[in-house]
Amino acid sequence: MGHRCCNKQKVKRGLWSPEEDEKLVKYITSHGHGSWSSVPKFAGLKRCGKSCRLRWINYLRPELKRGSFSAEEEQIIIDVHRILGNRWAQIAKHLPGRTDNEVKNFWNSCIKKKLMAQGLDPKTHNLIPSHQRAANKIACNISQSNQQPFSIITLDSKMKDYSMEINPPILTLPSPYPSNSSTQPPLLQTTTSLPLPATTGYQNPSVIWNENTQNSQDSSIFPCLSSIENTLISSSSSSSVNPTGFGLLDENCFWRTNIIGEPFDAAKIFEVMQSQDQENQPNKICDTQIMDNTKGVHDNMDASFDTTSYDLEFVDSTILLPGSMCRDLSSMDDLAWNF
DNA sequence: AAGATCCGCAACCGCCTCCAC
DNA sequence: TGTGGAGGCGGTTGCGGATCT
């Protein structure tokens, strides 16, 4: 067994000894890794290249931050995970000095349990129905009073009736329109006056931001959104990126664009985009993030979440960390729709 | 004190994508 | 255009220390 790349020679497996570490560090600091497959040979190691790479990336790199995760890092992981799912490498990019492996382990060993203890499905971040929750109940020290739903969105007093609790059924659908397209949908605005059907136990806030609204950059518009969500929204609206890239859809899958023109039929957009996707147009964005906590509005929620095909470049470059976190903002330079 | 169980984490495995040829 | 090597990534395994009984 073993990697195909190391089938030819006998390679050592298992834990690395301090001597091996020393050899690897010495070699890479003086020569760089170049081709990983040649590293073990030149470094005098009986390991496969992949193993060397992993050891360096996950353990030996000087810029690695050791030690336990801070509460802030934990929140970032949760926030980004909700958007990206198990894209550990992408998540780790938002945590300087942390590796994907570290994030993944932390998630599996700690965060996952915390979410479950709070009655949230760690996969979807949705509220687990009480009967399932009872079955899944695990010991946890987190008191009820400390439990904060991760997605309370209460817009203002007018929207009182539409306020949402845990994991509202947010549908975020990247815009099918290129930013420079003349066929862009009408600019979006907050639509607090838009009446919403009151057919369900919760209502979506039909809030969408407007590129031209300066206030849209003000996170106070969404006072109850998490930092990541706020920054996602505000950076979307303030960047050169098509500000309509993310929006909230109502439960009928219509964009809330009540100002000009017809609302979009998200289902149709899906159809179009999925057919485009099937035609191997790799950069088309064609999926949703659906958060639906209490009813089966979107029965395929899990599937859609797991098989997200966001433009990850976009998502990645759109998410900013809270101001107190160091963050390499270079990715912001790459903001672009990949159409 | 000793065995059983739990748990965190490092490392491995296998799949995928990219790219050179 | 097909093929194979290399790198990257997510899922999984299993070791070893901590905790429980």
C-alpha cells in the first residue's frame, strides 16, 4: 500500500522523529522545497514526498501558530464553515498560522460537539428538530443562557414580525449576471415595506442591499449578523464585485427586487445555470446556500450544501475577518466574477 | 493500581485537478 | 487528445495520553 508516488522505494511511515524533522527543516530552509517528490532524496529522508510536504505544511513551517484556538478563531471557523462547508483549506486561509488539518481536527473534536449541544446540525448549521436533538443529546457544559443562535436577523421594529431566529432560511444566490453585463438585474434596495406572506412560522426578511447605498457598507444595517456575514454583505456591496452577487430570496424563491422590474425566479435561474454547468462552463456559479431550520422548504438542503459549487474565489475574497484579526487582504485584489 | 474507554491530533489514503509531454 | 506525474484536499485511521471505572 501507500502512495503511488512512493511505491518504488521503501519509505518510512508513522510519526516523524526529531532527527527527520531536523533534516527536513534544514533542507527546506536552505533550498526550498521545489519538487516535493525530490525532497526526501536530497534531504536524506526515507519518506515519500507527500509525507514531507504534509509534515512541513502541518507542523514544521515557521509561520505556524501553535496552541489552542481562540474564541474569535472558533467563531470565524463557524461562520466560514456555514458558508463554505467542509472546505477546510479555504477556511484555514482565514486563520493566519492555522492549517486545514488543524481546523478540521478542531472542528471534528470540538466545534461539532458544541453545535450539536446547542441543537444545531453541524453540517448545515440548522436547528435540529427537537426529537432528533433528544436522541443526539450529548453532555456539554454550555449553558442554555449562553447559547446564541448563529443567525438571528432582526432588521428593525417594522420587521418585527419577520424577525428570524436560529438559522433563517436564507437563500444566497450568486448573481447569474456578469458585473459588466448590460443585462444586470435592477439594483437592489432594502425592501422593508414589502409585504411578506405570513404562511409560515417564520418569515424571511426581504433585505437586499444596494450598491449605491452608502449605508450598505455600514454593518449596523445588519446589527445581528455575525461579523463574517456583515463583512460579507458590506464588502459585496462596496466592492467592484457585482453587488447583487448575494441576496436574500423570499421563500418563493424570488429575488426581492421590488423597485424596478420583475422579481427573479430563482428556480428558473437554477435551471439555466445548472444547464450551463452541465455544458461544462466551469466558472458559472450555480448553487445556493440554504439555511432552513424548521421545515422542508428546501428538501435537498443537505445535498445542496454539500455539493456547493460556489465560485469559491469569490466567496473567499468576499469574506473579511473582523478588524482585530490579521488578514492578508491580497485576495481582495482578485475580486472578480469569473464569467 | 490497573484495565477500559475516551479523545485529540498527526499522519495516511484515495480522489481530484492541473500541467507538461 | 490522451497519459502520467505532482500537488492539493477532504475523509479517515490509529497512536498515545488523559480520564474514568
